[in-house]
Amino acid sequence: ELNGITATETLIAFNTFSRHDLEHMFSIGE
């Protein structure tokens, strides 16, 4: 859940993880 997470924090998290890791996380979410 994204409760309490701001758009800025989300962008920072995306920049912290590699693109490959993010795609893997989204695949698991589906």
C-alpha cells in the first residue's frame, strides 16, 4: 500500500532500485 508515501518518496525509491528490480517487483505484484 502507498499510504503515507508521497510522490517524491516514490520517485526516490524508484531511483534507488535498478530498473530490472522494479520490473521484477511489478511482475510479482501482478
